[in-house]
Amino acid sequence: MRIKRENCTALIIDIQEKLFPVIAENEALLTRCKILLEGLRILDIPTIFTQQYTKGLGPTLHEITSLYPDFRCIEKSSFSCLDDPGYESVLEESGRNTIIIAGIESHVCVLQTAVDLQERGYFPVVISDCVSSRDLTEKQFALNRFTAEGIRVSTTESVLFELTRYSDAAEFKSISKIIK
């Protein structure tokens, strides 16, 4: 199935201050997430952020929130974002059925959310270079599980160019510039 921008929204899960330092390959993850987020903004893809138990895990990283002057997030205590009525209502209001997913941890909140989205008829697309866990074995388990569940897995560069679609698209040069 082709990933089309008019059908997409993005979900950035729990990239929070107290959890981030213990995540494997966290600096590479942050670099890729920032590229993804900038590309999503260029392509005008609505983006939703979540925070898991903010009191304990802290807010979303400043490096992420600073990209969005009007940053807002959905506070949650459930692992799956769909177990939180706040996210589900925002998703339903969007009218979009393809959800580009980035965040942490791959094998917990990202996995449960992607599986629940698929079960409810949505098309989750997990961005492999924009998810991680404390342990790379757990990340690999999650990537394998996504594939076994039939959930699409992509990369930052691949999804941004697929959403851009044409080299003569108005956004192509901007997307190319941030990928390099």
C-alpha cells in the first residue's frame, strides 16, 4: 500500500527527558527523529505527541518541543496510546487512516500502539530509525514483531520521499536538503 500524505498523521511516542538517556543509540535516534519531524512539517503532516507519566519520566525533550512553537502533548498512563481516550478522539477527528510512528520504547508503547491501531483498521507505519529501546535486543524483537503482525516498517528517508512522491513537488528540494 502506498503511503500518501493526504491520508497521514504522525504519532511521536514518549521521547521524554528521564527515559531518553537510557535508550540505546539515543543520539542517533534523536538526529533521525528531528529529520523526520522537520520533513513532516514541510509536508504539512499533522503530528501528535504523547508523554507517559510525565511526573516520573519528565517532559518531551526540548530538542523536539523546540521544533513546535505551539507544542502540545497528550498525557497518558497506558502503554498503548489507543487505551487513552485523548489520543483516539484526536485521531478520529483527523479523518486520516495512516499513522507514521516514532518513539520509545519500541517493544512496549510503540509495539502495543501499532498493534492496536492495526486491529482497529488503521495503517500504522513504524519508522525503524526513529524507534528504540533501552536494549537493542528489545528493539530488534519489536521490529520482528511488527513484520510478523503485518505492520509496515520504513525509514525516515524512505517515508519522506514516498510522501513527497515527485521530484518536481514543491517540497522536494526542502526534503532533499534535510536528508543530506
